[in-house]
Amino acid sequence: MPLLVAAAPAGAPLVDSGKLQRLLSREGLEARAKELYAIAKRNNGTRAFDTAGSRETLNWIESNIPKDYFNIQRQYFNYTGLIDDEISITVDGVAQKEVGKVWLNGNGTVTAPVVLVPNFGCNATDYTTNIDVSRKIVLVTRGGDCAVGDRMILAGGAGATGLILWDTDLELLKDISGAYSTTWAAPPSGSSFDPRNFIVSTVIGYTEGQALVDKYQLKESPFSKGNVTVTNRYHEQVFNIANIIATTKGGNQDAIINFGAHTDSVREGPGINDNGSGMIAQIEVAKALSQFSINNAIQFCFWNGEEEGLLGSTYYTEHLSDSDAAKIVMNVDFDMLASPNYIYGVYKSVDFPFKTDAAKAGSDMIAQTLFDFLKDDAKMPSISTKLDGRSDYAGFLERGIPASGLFSGAEANKTEEEAKLFGGKAGEPYDACYHQACDTIDNLNYEAFLIGARSIAYTVAKYGQSIEGFPFPRPVNKALGA
């Protein structure tokens, strides 16, 4: 065991869960949220990864982490991003207004007749049975059980040159001003891909999509019609961005308890819930922790570029040496803790492809820790949220490092069963301002926010004291791309 560095105040007590939690308050969370929102307002309403708002956010994080207690590192890396030049749809020369971007897709402009594809376009036969999509633009309805990227692959494979995703949910893609999002949709499931190989794709809103269907009677006829132009043009640009890694000076540096939250917002909004809430909670716990001693090192990571595809956490985990990865006991992820129509969802999955039995066992133990906190300390219900790789824990699991976390809900609608458990409104989004300009300080539920922050404190205290019984050390995984 390495020599422990004295970092806590002389005579500081060993971290205690109850005492650490009591140092957190709504007032503290609210004050940090106001500061973060002010940063966004000074920078055109956004803190996206490549903006001045992001850079100011990083400086703000560093200013709030106690430097006598933590070693603070900025981890810089380059990212080649795709910058939008034009996203549009025209029908017989008329520009459509309800247009959104399909995240990651083909680059260019396509003009062709349009054909309506049945059954959401999630099966290869949807593009070949009784219709001809060759050299056509396909119109597919939002929904089904596949990612939009899967539809791009299927449509392109059948010969289509363009794709329009018809949003039949009137409000999902709209922000508070009524404008349509340019960040929705997903890449193909389980695929590595170059988006430039995809067919050109965009989103059309409900009203104009319906008008397109009616204009050409697309539901009545399987034949392609009309003169439609779809444009999705972008160019490449290299960005230099940074993560912030804050590691306690004290505690066993060969047994690191890693916590993570992302720092960036989408371009369309300030991101005070997504993920200002997780970031703020980590900061407040870090401040409180500085009054205690610990047995195991605590590491708070602030990831950049999550909204662009988990850039920061992926870079960190892919560039960990085998020996450094072996020092990380676990990762606990906090991405959205203050959703207005909240749930308390703990990341756990029975069908996730864990690298080792130890990784699964450890992940289950972290999840149980969070379930125990919610039941015993917070006196709140909880549910399991599937590990699906959508947040920054993904890279840790890829390295065989156990991971879990807490999540208060994003764009999906709350179910009747969840409303009975947690209150709130069934059939409405957990966060109606997800990825929108209205994700401000007025979008936070402080009851959920404080409980989320205290869940971090509970986990910090438990594992900062002891990891007895946890599957650690574990076999070393080979580095991926290091």
C-alpha cells in the first residue's frame, strides 16, 4: 500500500455518511445552479463542448474544487467534429419549417421522388415488399424498436438515396420556442460506422409530414411521387477540449472510487439539469468531503463532449494504461439528477454484456448501494434503469470496471406505474425541457436534486471507508486503443 498523503485538516474524522450528507443543502445546490446558468447566459445560452460557455464552465469547476484536498488535472484531447452548414427539406421548391437533424448521417443534397415505408422501416422487407425505393427518398414514421441509424442502413441497402424521419409525436422535437431540435436521433445499434457512408437524412415534424403524405397520397399508393430535396451538409473541424479529473490527495491511491458527470450542454440550451445537476452535486460533495479523512481515494471526473458521443469519458477510458485501470475500483455515474417529473432510476441490467463475472458482480453491488440509500436514508422508492451505454459509464464497463449510477429521467414519458411510485404526471416527459433552451434554473426539482446529491455522499462515504467484500482487485483487461 502506498504512503497516504495527509490532505484533510489535522485530526479530521473518517468520512461518515450521515455527517457528509448533512453538509449538503438545497441552498448550496441552488447557488451553484444560478452561477452555472449565469455562465450560459453570458455565452449565447449554451455550454456546448466547443464554446466559450464550455471553457468558462471548466474554469468555474476548478475554482470550486478545494485545491488543498484534491489534485486537479486537465486532460486535453483533440476531437474532429462535424459542423452543420445546412439542414433542410423542400417540397416542390417550398422550404419546410418543421425540420430537424438526424444525428450522424450522410453529407450532401438529394432530390428525388418520395415513398412512404410501412412498419416504421425497422425490417429489410419494409423496403422491398410491394414498393420500389431505388434512387428514392424514403419517408419513415418515428417509432418502432430500432435506432434511426438502423433504418438508414436498411434503406441505403435497398437503394434509397435519402431518408426523412416523420415525427408523429407533435411535441418531442420542439423546444419552448416551437423550433425543431437539431440533435435528436441515434446511430445504428451495436455498430461502428462512418456517418459519411449513410444516406442523407433529416427529420420532418408532424404537421408538414402529414401535409407531404396528403399532398402525394402516399398512404393510398405504394408508388413514389413528387419532387423532394433533402439536404444535410456539414464540414469537419478539429477541436481541442478537456476533461477535469480531481483526485483526493489522501486515501489509498491503488483503490480509487471514481465518480463521473458530464460538463457540456447541447447547443440548443444551457443544460442546467442535463447535466449541470450531476456536475453541481459532485462539486458540493467534493467541498463537503474536504472536512473528512478517507481510507480509499475518491476521484471526481468532469467529462467533456458527452453530448457529442461520450467523447471525454471514452478518451479517458481508452487511454488508461492497464496498471492505472486496475487501480479504479468502480465508476458511479450521475447524469441528470433534478428532472421536474422525476424518477429515481438506478442503473442495473441483467442482459448487459459484462466483460467479466467480477464486473457484473461489482456493478450489482454498486446498484444495491444506491437502492439501499434510497430505501433506508432517503425513504424513497426506486426502480432499475437499464444499462444501455447512453452515458459516461459505458467506457468503464468496456474496460471491465464495475459501474452503476443514478438517473432522474430524460425525454421519455413517465408511466402510470412510475407516477404511482414517485408522483408527478404519467404520460408526460420526465424532463420536458430535455436538450432545449428551457433547461434553466426553473427546470430543476430541488427535492430530487438534493436526494441525488446525497446519494453521491452516501456512496463516497461507504466506499471511502471500506471496499471490503467488493470484487477488487480484479483481473486486468487489455487496454483498448491506448
